Amino acid sequence: MTSQPQLIRKIIHVDMDAFFASVEQRDEPKYRGKPLAVGGTPDQRGVVAAASYEAREYGIHSAMPSRTAMQKCPHLIFVRPRFHVYQEISDKIREIFHRFTDLVEPLSLDEAYLDVTENKLGMPSATLIAKEIKKNIFDETQLTASAGISINKFLAKTASAVNKPNGLFLIPPDQAESYVEKLAIEKFYGVGHVTAEKMRNAGVFTGADLKRWSEVDLVKRFGKVGSFYFNIVRGHDDRPVVPNRIRKSLGAEESYAEDLIERASIISALEEIAETLKRRVDNSETSGRTLTLKVKYGDYQQVTRSRTMASSIQTVDEIMKLALDLLDSTEIAQRHVRLLGLALSNLDCEREEEDWVQLMIDFKYSD
């Protein structure tokens, strides 16, 4: 019996261009063509959530302290985020994705993977589908997106960054391995700045350099992720596109324009965060067993403390009791506080998914 040829997957990664900043420039003509940052202002000790392409020319990027961004570009425009607007647009974009396939895996409000190997319109070309998706997004939102097309997630994600903004790039199956060999190591999705520096120190500057390492040596040097590097440098990535990804945590945090010094003010601030977290938990119709406290001190040093309970944490009182216990293990008595956060993980919905998967495994071999 002859084996059937393996079906080559057609994966698209769609990434909106400077999403938050582009929405603000779309809605306010006076912002267009100017360096703009969405996020907290320098006097609030905020950070940049998104930067327009005009701002990026000054070296401004997301997660940068707003004060640093202002130093790089004194005429930078700061805009407070409007997350409800971004969410509405994101929902519209996902509706566009689902016209073509139900295999849509959102990564955030502004990017997603799509598996269009078998699509609703029966279109044979993933590139044509990506073009149609980009056109629909622009026609219906007046925003641009970049798309990468290839045979797996890693290559599609890599391709989407090639011609930004408003880009489209294909890495064909027969060019996958040679393309990755030429890729600079810092361009590898999943290789952060710290790891890239470690690789360069080890003489690894391109995919071709990385390919010379054995899987055993990569694991020894970089841990379990070494196996991932070994495979992707050969163009291999078997991860499926998974719709309805299970949320791993729910959280809420707040940064403060003036450092919190007194314990009473810190507890009061923590109570407000606990209330916000509880509302988000209720809206998600779940709860969790692990509570994590995040504290950022006045010198920007950050610490986290976590505790896992035997049963789900259900009420604000339970959240606060745990949060105060965790707070006592920090240095708030000696140091000022500029940010507080609380997060619930080990969620009920996540465990239900794991139970369902385990049942599938149990019954898979029962015959």
C-alpha cells in the first residue's frame, strides 16, 4: 500500500500595523503623520503601549518608559489608550478572519494565526486569501495589516514582519530552510534580546550558524527551548493553529503618579485592584487557585509573590487576605511603591480543558 503524500499546511500570520497608534491616528486627523505614543504620560511614570511608525523612527517602542520616550522625541504626542475601541475593532477583524476559516488563533487584539489549508471559500492560494483579508480589513476599518504566508507558524510569523507596514510576504515550502539559514538570529521569533546576545557570544549570528549545533548541545546551552531552535532553523514547526485558546491568567494592575509610602495607602490601592480583578473574573465566568502579587518599587525594581490554594479563590475578601499575606513578604515597609498588581492563574477553565484532553487520551486507546 502506497502512503498518501503529507498535506502541506497553508498558514497565514496577520499582524495589524502599530494597531493602537494607528487607530488613534485614524480617528484624529491632527495626529496623522506625527510621532505618537499610546500610553501613560511621563508625569504619570507611564510606559508606551504602542508607538506610531513616525515615533519608531526616534527609537521609541512599546514597553519603553514614557519619560525615556519623551527624551528621545520631545515633541512626541501622548494619547491615553481606549481599550474598548481597540476591542471593538479587533472583534470586527476576527469576524473577517472567520469568513475564510474557523481555524483562527488570536495571539492578542492585533494579531492572529490562520490555517487556510482547507478554507471556506475553497481558494487554492493562501497568498490570494491573505490579500483578500488585508483588503477587507482596510475597506471595513481603514487600517492596514501585514501578512506572512508559509507552511508553519514560525515561518508565517517571520514573514509578516518582512515588509511592514502594509506588507505581504510569502516563504514557499521549497525555500523555507534556505530562507531561515540566511536569517539574522535576532530576527528569529522566540529568540529574545538576552538569548540573541548569548548566541552571538557563542558565534551564532545567522540561522546557518545555529544549524551547525546539535540538538543535544542546544539543549545543554539553552534548556528545553533548545529543541525548538533545532527544529525551526530547519524550517520545522508542527504546532497546530488552535482556535479558542484557553486563557492562562486574569489580572489587574495600577501604576501611580506619586509613590505610595504609607502602608494604609498601599492597602487601599490594593483593595481597588482586587475589586477590578474580581469583576474581570466574574465577566470571564471562571476563578483560579493561584494568586500572584506584583510590586514595583520606586527604583523600578520589580518583585512577585505567589500562593496556590487547594480550592478556587472566589471573593474579594479571599483575594485581599492572600494579597496582604503576600504583601508582608515584600519590602514595602522600607521602600516606596510605584506599581501594584494582582493576577489569578491556575484557572478553572484551564483545568477543565486539561481534564477534557485527559479524557480524550484515556479513551483514545480503549478499543
